[in-house]
Amino acid sequence: MIMLSDHTLKYPLAKWIIGLVTGVVLFTGFLGYTFPARAQIKRLADLPTSRKIVQKSTLLPQTQPLLKTLPESLLVSLVHSYLEEQGLLNAQITFDQNSLKAALPYKESDDLKIIGFDLNPSQTRLTMILGSLLHPKTKITLQASIESLVEIPVLRHTIPIDHLVNAEDIHFVKVPSRKVSRHVVSKTEDLIGSFVRPGAARPNRPLKQIDLQKPQLIKRGQNVALRVNHHKIKMEMLVKALENGEKGQRIRLLNTETNRTLQATVTDQGQAEINLTKPLILAEGGLS
């Protein structure tokens, strides 16, 4: 700091010189403070964009692998494998929507492990705790519903209206057990040898009993060869059908000699059979 005495202030020239020196000193200090900062900003601005990104990225701390949303197919595969180990097969698994949003740090499916697994008593709901081997402290809880599946026979392909279903026309599909009522065809023997209603003869579609029609082996009014079995006694006679009949069906037959009605089971084309446990009552013309 420049100190001015009363003696110095009496001379105008001296005052002017001192003021000039003071101004130069202040201006020089200002330039020394400002220009280096501007030069540093300019050097950073002149750097290529890629170099600036690299310089910035080197300052970031190292982080764990990015969280990945778990695909539903992966979750289902993990649960199926676990259920098979527990002896619980043929199940359809549907994860809750919130569970499908879950994420874990992992690279491959082998990095995931089921830590906890719980089924409710009715085996319709499950809770699963999943962890990552890469980061053991990271765990998530998933929930899903389970439906048991059953195999039923269905048509493999579309068949003509007048086609009798055979074994080559059938294959099996798995469907939820709740969709299989007592009206649904669940046995191959019910399907083989039947006609299928035109509107229902579509592939991979569960069939109902009303969709099937067995061929009429006996038609009303035709003559039927009736075989009668009574212990070791066997006899045959010709009777008349009073109604149509398919294989295995019991129909009414008429003994035209005695004009008596009989109940017999259709066995083949134009043939029926009756098994008697009571003593035979023979009349003229045959069985009465």
C-alpha cells in the first residue's frame, strides 16, 4: 500500500505520478487473475468430445453389474426344475405382474439360485426367494399361482364328417384340471371308433361327450342275430331291433315268435348278446 504524506500532496506532479503507478499495479494484478482462468476454460472447450467423455468416465466409481429384469420363461424354468426335484409335475405356473418386474444383477441363468420356496397347503400358490450368486446379499421375493395339469386325448388334425376316429388321429395335450369336467372326453376308448360332430372336429380342442357319436351298428327294424349265454349253455336266435344301437349300448329287441321284448347289448354290426343268470325259459320258437 502506498502512503501519501501531507508534503507529497502539495505537488500536483507527484500526485499524478503516484496515481499512475497505483493504476498500473492494480490493472496488472487483474490481468494475472483473469487470463489464466480463461485460458484453462478455452483449453477444455477445445478438447474433442470423446476425450472429454473419457476424462469424465475415469472419475466414476466402479459399480456392480446392471440389474436385469427376469424373463418369465426363465422364472418358469427355474420353478419347474425345483418342482420336479420335489416330485410335483404337470403344473402350469403364472407369475404375478409385480414379480415380472423384479430385477437382479446376473449374467447367465446359472448365476441365479432359489434360496427359499413355499407352497400353500392346497398347492395353488407359491412364494419363492431368488438370489444371485454374483451378489449373495441381493435377494428378491416372487409370487405365482399354480394349476395342476392333466393329459386328455384330442384330435391331431381336422377330420372329415364321415370319418371314424382311429389311434393315428389322436394325440395328448395338457390342460388345467379345472377345465376338465365330467363331460370332457378323457379316455381314448371313448374317442376311438366315434364320429365327431362337424363343428367340434378341430385339432387340439378338448372334446365333450356330446361331440361324439358312435356308429349305429344296429338300426331300428332290422333283423339281429342274438346270442344267449347261460353258464355253459349258448344259443343263437333271430330277433328284431326295436331301436337303434351302438356298440356296448343296451337296446330293446323283439322275439317275433313269442312277441316278447328282450334287453340285449350290441356287440357288432347286426349282432347282440344277452347273459342270463336265471334259469332259461324256453318257449316254442326260442327264448321267451
